[in-house]
Amino acid sequence: MAKAKRARTTGSNPASIDAYLATVTGERCVALDRLRKAIKSIVPGAVECISYGMPAFRVDGRVVAGFLATAKGCSYYPFSGSTLAALAADLDGYKQTPGSLHFDPEAPLPLRLVRKLIKTRLAE
């Protein structure tokens, strides 16, 4: 995790999602790779990118999802101030901020929840 955090905090952005994931170890890497595959299966036309120093996905030019490894686990970012609030009932039990959803890498986000997060974001 130290490498991923250093890349994020020094302004040295990874060149790709693969480069970012190469800096993440253990269960966090497994969970984030699984999340990446889930996002790609839900929006197969999404373009992988780095936005605000984190792995992200663009659809029609706008960022609709992103993720990071954190010191305590993993986080999902909808790149929206309203997506998480709109799905509050579905997110009970997850720690979050107004712009991020935190999860334990040993209990990854279920595919059905990722699907709801992305579909809600795309509908905005």
C-alpha cells in the first residue's frame, strides 16, 4: 500500500490502471482487480483512465467510476455528489464519505451493488 499512497500524494500519477495495480499488494489488489473487471462487464465501452490520480472509467467523456487502495482497505468513487445519497438504503453497513464508499478487500462490493452504483451514476 505504501507505494500506491506515495503515488497518490506526490502528484506522480500512474500511467494506467495496470501500473496502479502493480503498486498494490495482497487482498487489496485482488479486490480492486475484481472491481475493475466488474465495471468493465457493466459498461464494456468504458475507457480506462487515471483521474485525480486514481484508476477510473470514462463513459461518453465523463468519469463515472473510480477506485483506490487505502490504508484500511479499498474505496469506490462514483465521481458524483449524489450517487451515494441516492442509494443510501443499499449502502447500509458500508463506511462512506459524501464522495466515496469504503469496503474491506476480504468482502468486495457485490456485482449487483456495483451495477446499481454505475447505473445510478450514468442516469445523472
